[in-house]
Amino acid sequence: MYYRTVKVFYQRGDLSNYLHSLETQMNEAIRNETEDYILNVNEEEYIHFNINQYTQKTLEIDVENAYADQKEEMIKAEHFPRTFFVHSGKSYPRMVVYFYIPVKGNTELLNYTPSTRIFWTEEMKLQNNELVYRVVQFSENVDDINRAFERLTSNLKTMEGYINEDVQQFNSSLRTKISSAFTSRKQELLKRKNLLTGLKVPLKKAENVSKTFTIPTPAIREKITVKPYVTEKGYTPEPTLDMNTYRAVLQIINDMGKEFERKPSVYSDKGEEQLRDHFLMLLEPNFDGSATGETFNKTGKTDILLRHEGNNVFVGECKFWTGIKGYTKTIDQLLGYLTWRDSKAAVVMFVRNKDFSSVLERVEHETSNHANFLGFVNKDDETWFNYRFHINGDRNREVKLAVMLYHIPTVQ
């Protein structure tokens, strides 16, 4: 039967050194990625992969399910208390109690000393995911053995708590550290290629825009993880709508959508195209044009487009809710318009159903089933969901997709 002797929470030194070595290994792995890979990979998917790679399991010492066994063994005279009359060099039979304490999670942590500690250790065996503690019964009083076990488990649980605090702090910092290392490496490569300038669509918020009416603004594991695969060779710079501008566009859409809800008698008889035009009425004067003089365009019945050099940087699709199939088809249609990396998009659904809450629930439950779905980001509002999708055929070309629903019931 395999076992190893462990001087618990002491054997290999400070836990901080072990965690630092993991961080160093992580940084080296990012730095050793090829230039093409770093420049083309989907950043969020790559960060998620590395978080899964380096997240450390915590330690669980299951004292509640501990059990004991005993057997007679020959004990050397040198191990007896001085109160016993024994002869040096000889061995004598004594009862020995073995305590078996199940251990789950990352048992390697038993070797390290946490940053907060008690000055205690004990030599034990780790056997079949159980810590084995041996007590020779020199006393006829069973209370002595019980007290020894209670001291042991109290110290084990105290150190387990300290160990897990350090591990959880390390795990919670991973996203920031990985993101920082990735961004630093990518910027270094871009500078080397002189590609940092001119990558953003130069939209800026227009100043001193007169408003025809004021709209109040709402207050704002064990599993296999596959490393993101990159099919592209080389890197071509592509413009992207910056997040601040994207958020500003969405906020204007949301403000107008809330206006629809507040005045159903005014808007309930409008069609998709007319409702879309109300969004454009606010978007166009609030943003200066791009370098090519293009602003928000309407090329179809329901879409809102921002184009740059012949390609779509932002697409908004406005539809009436007809059910989950129609919703999914709208996402398909919208994704088909996009080709660039880090595109921005919005699906705006006008809902006539009386039970609006059930529609929101279906969107929350069903969106993740789409073949291009990458992840849920957050909710900015009860009816405004932010997701990550990818364009058709390439998970590394991410689309930030806002799904915004507004209740416009038919007025009788």
C-alpha cells in the first residue's frame, strides 16, 4: 500500500514561494506564445483558459468522517515514558491507535506553511487520501487519547483555514494578473509592428446637442479546458468601436426604449422600421461622424449600422418578439453582417406579449444555447443583457452583443 510521510504544513517551506512559482510559470507561458497566437487569439477565451489552468484547489480535512483502528505492536524501550521500567535496546508490546482522517482537494498543500500560521507541525502518513496519525497507548485512560486527537484535529483545521485563505487570495487575483500579462505582451508586439495607431474608429461624443425631450437615465470544477485555437497566420490591424462609445450608443437606445414603455399609447401602433427611426433620431445628432464622414446608417428595414471602410463595426437589429426561434434567427442574421474582430452589436426586441417576464426568462435561459455563444457578461438593466458571441467559424473573432427588450403592449 502506497503512503508517504508528511511533516504537515512544514515539509517544503512557505506556501507563498510555491504560489509565486506558479505565477512565474504562468507569465513565462504567456510570453512564450507565438506572436501570431497572441495577436489573433480571443483574449477573453485565452484568459479563461489560463484561469482554469492555474486555479488551485483548496484543502479540505474531513475530521467529521475520521475513524480509528488499533493493533498491538512492539515498541522500543527508548520510546516509552520515563515512568515505565523497561530495558534499553529491548521492545515491548503495546496497543497502538491509528486515526484515519480523510483529505480532499489539493493534498499537496499539506506540505506548505501559510502566511498566517501557528507554530506547530506533526509527522503523519498520507495514505489513500487519508492522513494517518499514530498514538501509542501508554495510558490506561482513554481520555488522554481523545485529548490528543482533539488537539491534532484542532491544529489541522486551523492551518487548513490559513492555507485556504492564501489559496483563495491567489485564485481571486488570477484574472487581473493574467489579463495584465497578456495585455502587456500584446502591446509590446503591437508596438514592435507599429500598429498601435489608427485602430479605433474615431467616433467622439458630440457636444452641445439640443434635445427635443429629456429622457431620465436609469441608475446604473474538475473539467477539461481546451486552449483556444488560432487558424490565422499573421496579423492585420482592424478598427474597433471603443467600449466607451459602444456603451454610450447602448445607453441612448435604452433611454429611448424606456420612453416607448412609458408611452405605449404613442408607440404601440408603430412598426419595426418606425421604432428604429426613433433610435436613429437620437443617435445621429449625438455622435460626430467617422474619418470617412459616415455616421449611423439604415440599409435594411430594421438595422442600425455604423460602417468603416466598407465593413460593419456596429450593427443593431430591431425586431418584434415572435418567439425563441425568431429571436435566434435575429442573432444569426446580425452575426452574418459582421466580419471584424471585436465587433459590437445589439439586438433590440419589442415585446407585445402580456407576460413580459416570461419572455425575459426565456432569453436568459435560451441565449447560451446558440452555437456562437461564448459567455454572459452582465445585466445593465432588468431588460438589458450583455453577452459575448463569436462570428461564424472563428471563436477568436469576438462580438460583444447587447440584448435589449422593451415592453410595448397593444393598446386596446
